[in-house]
Amino acid sequence: MSQRATESETVTLPDPAERLLAIRDLDAGYGDLQVLSDVHMDVADGEYVVIVGPNGAGKSTVMKSVFGLTTYMGGDVIFDGTDISRRNPDEIIYEGISYVPQTGNVFGSLSVRENLEMGAYILDEVPEDRIEEVYERFPILRERSDQSAGTLSGGQQQMLAMGRALMLDPDLLLLDEPSAGLAPDLVDDMFDRIDRINDDGTAILMVEQNAKEALRRCDRGYVLVQGQNRYEDEGTVLLNDEQVRQDFLGG
């Protein structure tokens, strides 16, 4: 049976030398509303980690907390040895973390290329080699380079959002529900693209509604329930765990 994560002392962690992100006893929420309680998670350098759980479990709040978008109430978020618990997004992005939210993730009135340029706004000059790498990864964006982002399909907008997030060559990419709203025939393609981003060395922490497919592909997974850790293990172990399947994966 998968490990039930009730205390941080019981968690099987990546080797400390390889640990890129370490979340410890995190309490966070919005204003006075606490959503997360004593959450702990780890992402090793180059690892692919998925957070699953029922609606309202606080999955997206974990992502937003890492990126400085929630009210910090306690605990630690350590990235590459630096405490970023109380930093804002403008500071965190310099550390090597990029975030793709579920909605509102492109500038609709700007062209595809202008969106990519915005992804490099902290740099003195737009790195043309990075734009070329994004175009090679998502060829449709090259074809739509001068087109307004708001006129792209849902799948193309998701590619653009990920491409913009990759413009700074982050060490950690946060993805919130990347398959949400996509046509069924596009979901596998999106997962394949995420796999390749990870294969190229970028660590990924992802929240995903398609829990079975996400767990099948990832290295490790966490099950979050009511803002707290419930289970954690290798993705395929969670996927095949009878209790996890019955409670959270629809049997």
C-alpha cells in the first residue's frame, strides 16, 4: 500500500544533494482563510512530480504558494537552498521558477511572438535563441507568430503559455491543470510535450485533473485532501494502489 503521509518524519525524500524544492510544514491561504495545513513536498533536480486530489483540496494553492501568490501563514518553502517563503513573484522568478496558471495565462491582445518576449521581460534583451527553441518545441507557434494570442485555440494558448514560461530556461516549471479544457485528442499530445520538457532537464511540479495519466507519466505523486498530505509515492505505485484508486481515481 502507498505511504500514508501523516507526519513529515515519515516522508521518503529525494537525496538532500539533489533536492531542488523543499516545502516544509506549510500553512497558507488567502487573507484570513487558511487552505493549506502542514503541507510537505519535495522536488528533486530534474524530477517530475504531480499533485492530485479532489476539488477544493488545495492543489492549486500549493503552486501559488511556491510562486508567492498566497498569504503565508507558516512553514518553509526552500528552493535551491534559498528560503523563498515570504518572497513575491517578481523576486521568485529570478531564482529560476516559472509558473503557468490554469486560466488567464496569455496576453490575448498581443501577438504570439510578443507573448514570448514578455516571458523574458526581466532580461536586458530578448534572447532570440530561446524564442527559436520555443518555436522548435511548439512549431505551431512559429506559424502563428504574428497572430493575436486571443485568437488561438485552447491547445495553442496552452502551448504559448508554456513556451513563454520556458523563455527564462527555468530550473522548475509549475504547471496548473495544463490539460484543462483541451479536446480529448489533444490531451495525450500535451502530456507528451510536458514529458519532453522534463526529459530535457527541467524539473516539473504539476497539478492535473487527469490524475491517472499524470500519475502514469510522473516520477512521484502526492495526494492532497482538505489542504493536507494524504498519500505520496512513486506515480505508478499510487496509480495501482487499491485504496488510492477507490478514493481518488474513480476505481
